[in-house]
Amino acid sequence: MELFAASAIVMLAAILHACTGFGFSVLATPFLLLVYDTSDAIQINIALSILISLFLMPKLVADVDKPLLGRLILGSLLGAPVGIAIYVYANPDQLRAAIGVLLLVFSVLVLRKLRFARSRRRDLMTGGFSGALTAGLGMPGPPLMVYFAGTTLTPSVLRSTTLVCFLVTYSISLILQIVVGSSSLEVLKAALFLTPATAAGVVIGQLLFRRLDPAGFMKLIHGLLIVTGAYLVIGAVMAG
């Protein structure tokens, strides 16, 4: 039952990710927390996210905005050590609460259509926040989703650039987590078992990329994220 529930979660998250370039960690991590321990859910999410990015890589390279990608990756490198400190020293309830609060804040910002003017400095800062959240919570997407909302970048360029950025930041974060001794064979086995469902989601998402109504789908996702974020925050507060 646990594997079935986790498979359904990662398939839906992979569909969203392949369609938009965002969303796997935003959707997968909070729901995997309902199935696995906090650290295991974060690492399973990171491992599967790396697989997704590798799978999509051949279709992405031509559309990547290389200067933007470079600034995002540089920022991620600077932010990752902060995130790994959070991951190592925060207790599981604190991590759950942080993920819940992040989801709620992110959902409110997007629903209120908050917009930021792009600049080189803000590209770098956004990459830094993304790197910290990747290493700490396994969730690089929210800063980028808020920052790029309303951007003039075309969907294909935005999708390709963020997915390649995620491949780098996830890989750095996983290496850091292994170095600090937090990875386990059981986590890697779980990620391997969930790979077929993730791959199926990516294929479906690729097929839906140009046919889906993004607005309606994202409204549904935001509703799920608000409910899940509230659940995680309340659960962490009650556990404390």
C-alpha cells in the first residue's frame, strides 16, 4: 500500500514537472512526507528529480538560456551549504513545519500574482534561495516559480533552463547529503522502486505539454498545496 501511494504521488508530480518545468518537488515532497520519514522523503525526491532531468536533458539543451543558467547555478552553489546545515541540524518536525510554511507562502504569492523585475543580481539571489531550499528541504522550485511568474521568457526557454538548473542543484545537494552521512541504502532502493512510475509520469507530461490548460491545472495544484501545507504545519505544531 505504501509503495502504491508513493507511486501515484511521484507519477502525478512527474506529469506536472514535465509539463511546466517546475513542480515535482513542490508536489512530491509534501505528499511523500505522509508516506516516509522526513529525511527519506527529501532524499527520494532528490534522487527521482535527478532522474527526471537526465531523462529530459536531450530535449532541453537547445532552448537553455545559458547566461541565466550560469547565474542560477552560481547562486545555488553559494546557497547549498546553508541548506545542508538546515538539513543536518533541524529536527524532522521543524523540517515538516518549514516545508508546510513554504508551501503556504509560495501559494499565496503566486495566487496574488506577485511580480519581480528581473536583474542579474536577482537571478543570482534566486539561485541562492533555490540552492538552499534544495539542500535543506529538497524543494528548489518555489523561489524560481515566484521569481519567474509573468516573465517574458518563452515557456520552452523557461522550462529548459530551470530543468537543467535543477539537475545541477539536485546533484550538488545529494552529494552534500551523502558526505554528511545522511543517505541510506533503503532510500536508494525506494527511489529505484518508484522510478517506473516517475518515468511514466514524465512521458505523459511530455505528451500533455502543448495540450494542457496550464491555468486550470495549476489552480488544482495550488489548492492541493494549500491543504497539504496547512496539514504539515498543524501536524508539526501538535507534535511539538
